[in-house]
Amino acid sequence: MSNYNINIRFICVLIMVLINAPAMAHNTLQKTVKAVKPSIVGVGIYDPNLSPQNQLYGSGFVIGNGLYVVTNYHVVKPKEILADKAHRVIFSGRGKKGDIRSVTIEAFSEQHDLALLKIQGSALPALTLAKKSFRNDGEAIAFTGFPIGSVLGLYPATHQGIIAATTPVVIPANDAKQLTAAQIKTLKNPFMIYQLDAVAYPGNSGSPLYLQDSGEVIGIINKVFVKRTKESAISDPSGITYAIPVRYLQEMIQKENINIEYRASK
């Protein structure tokens, strides 16, 4: 067989691979999302004096032995503002048949906007945390959560994009009086976060940011860039989203000496 024929065959194979590459990537993401969804939970409170009694404030995801949930610190309501009969909960399951579990705060970092919750009851499917500190710009990512809360029930939605940049954290505030001591400390020595080319909404706070091909969690969605008003984040999103790299979650867990893989015997 001549070199000419070999080259023609090679070019044809290459063209077929390039044509099918988007479909292959799409199929991979479909499988990843299917595996990720069972680990996504809503985070909020249960208060018998409210209507509705269940209030969902953000998203979260299960890690470790299935008894720990990660979310944002700003999603977890401070104890002092909770009513007497209200308590923190997570919402698992799908549709109208969600399951409510009480949770306690095991660790938190206001500086990194992270909170680790402990589930009461049986374990849930867990996601795997990536070990690499920072990922590369341009990597394909996705995140799954509850962008518009639970108005229609527990139906987690997935958004995809890429890591646009790794950039110093920015803390918005109308004036200096609104900044807490932890935020002032962060402004003096900012840590690095992921800027994403992806659309997220307020209810996505606490959603896992994961790699499309493996589902490994590399970060936690914590805010979106708002162009004008808070309401416009839903009606006219900027398409710029920020996420806390998972390394800060791992550091918090290690600092608090929590073994998330440990399961107490009954």
C-alpha cells in the first residue's frame, strides 16, 4: 500500500474523530451528571411557624462517608436569628417526595465562605473531592444545584462552562462599615478563587463545581457577578460566576481535625 493511501486513511480517521468529539464529550457529561445528582441536597431550615414550613436557602453536596454536607457559610443562617422552633435541615430526594434531615454545623470558615454540616440519620451518596490544589484555565467544568430554589420541588439543574481564570477574591460592599473583621482580613491578604465562564444564580450557592469527565469536585460555587441589581442576577445574568477552590475546604477539615471518612458503629 502506498504512503499516499495510508495518509488518506489517517486523515479520514482524524476527521471522523474531530466530528464525533463534541458528541463524545456530551455523552461523558450526561454520565457524570447522572452520577452527581444523588449527592446534591438543598440547604435551609424547617420552622413549623412559617408558611411554607420548609425554607430552602441554597445548595449543598454530600462528601466523605455520606454523613457530611458542604455548602457556603452565607447559606447557613446564624443560630441567633433562628426562631425557637426552627432548626437547620437539608432536603434530599427528588421532586415532591423530598426527605428532610436535621443537620448540625461541624465546621465553618467565614473567610472562605464554607460550612461543613453533619447529617442526622442514614448516609447519602457522596462525591469525591479532587486532590490537586488548583486546576488549569480552560478546563471543562459543570455544577449542579437549585438555581431557583424548590418552587417546583427538588429538581437539581446542571450548568456547564470552563474555568476562565484563577483570580484574587473580591468582596463587594456598599461601604466599609458593611465589612466584617474576616472580610477585612481577606481584603488585606486575598486568597485565590476560580472565575468561571458559566451562568449561575443565587440558589446555586453551595453547589459543587466538578470536572465534566470525572465528577471530581474541584470547588464550591459561592457567588455571581451582578451587573446592576440583585434582581437582575436572575433576569439578566452576567455569565460570570465564582467558586471557592476545594483546597480551602480540605484545609478547614484538616484544621478542625474532622475525619469525614469515619463512620461510628451503631
